[in-house]
Amino acid sequence: MPGRYRFNRRPVISTARTPVLSTLVAMVYLVGTFAAWGEVTPGEILISEMNCAACHDAPGALKARLASRQAPKLGAEGVRPTPGWIREYLSDPQKTKPGTLMPDMLHAMTPEQKTEAVEALTHYLIDVQGAPVMSDRGASGAMIAEGEKLYHDLGCVQCHAPTKLPSPRENDAAAKEEFQKLEATSVPIGAGIARKYTLGELTKFLRDPLKVRPSGRMPSLKLNEA
């Protein structure tokens, strides 16, 4: 709700920086939701959250009970990061995106082989993306200020860390302590977002996050183009 960003937010499914902690939080949340139905067990949720069935075979009944998470889409209609970010991510997924379930697929290669493989994969992934989505908007201090206000008012800080204390509580010791905790436990965005997306691609993602990440937890906030 506009003007009501708080520090006593409710826990969300994924607030941890590691896949194990993130999954445990999700497991507790989902078990509490479905336990009354007697249909979902903690082990099944772990198999789904960690996407174990992507590599390991699982009984058909289990697959029918709890489907695995879908991976983000690639290509022209999918996630379209910049070449630099793709190189960083393929080289070290956890360092580039803490908590990701993406394994280091190239870990067994020599450094020289890995560099060559990363470069080849980067060229291929950029090629299947097609032409990037461009934006005719330039840098604007007024729009940055409006974006900061929306970030804190629309609900982004339910999952991501706030960037500043609310105006009435800048000198509140308890608020400062909670602010530090939120910085450590919230779903990270990080400075790397500017390397990951162009302005046009980030705009497209924010308009419809689930289109490119079908199993993502980022909801559509019904944003207009502005």
C-alpha cells in the first residue's frame, strides 16, 4: 500500500541467500499450507524445489503429485541477459547469483577449457535471443526518484531489501537494526542488475515476470508502461 512500507513484514517463501536455506523456508511454508490435506510430504517438496527429477528418475505417481519447477525460458521470448552477465553466470553461478539452483556445469574443465566453453555458450545464447529490446528513455533523475518511491510502496520490499529507512524512522535504533537484518536475509538484487539487463529488457521482465520464469516467485504487479 502506498506510503505504508513497514519493517515488520511477513516472512516470504524465499528470503535466504543459499539454495538450501531457501528450500527449507519454502518447505516449511508449503508443508504448513498442505499438511491438512495429507497430500504433500517434506521430501516431495524438497524434490520439487531442488528439481531433483530433472536428472534423477522418479516414480510416475510422485511426478503427478508434485511437478518440478520449470526453468526460466531462454530465447527471443525468454530471459535475455547481456553477454557480460551470461559470461559471469556460466563461469560462477553462485557468485553471480547467490542462492541460484543453477549448478556449475563446467566445474570439471580446466580453466582454459572452461573459458572457451563459456565464450561459445555465451555466443550461442545471445544468438538465440535475437535483437535486443531497446528503450528510447534516457536517464532521468525524476524517474529514478519515482521508481524508488514505487519500489518501497508497491510491495517489492516484501521480498527484497529496502534501500533506505522510511522518513519518520531514520534515527530509530530498532529500525536500523532491522534494516541491517533485511539487507542480509532478503532476496538479493545487487549491483549486478545493471550488468544483467538493458533498460528495455528489464522493463519487459517487470511487466510480466512469469512469462519468462513460469515457476518464479516474482509476481506481476500489474505495472503500466510508465
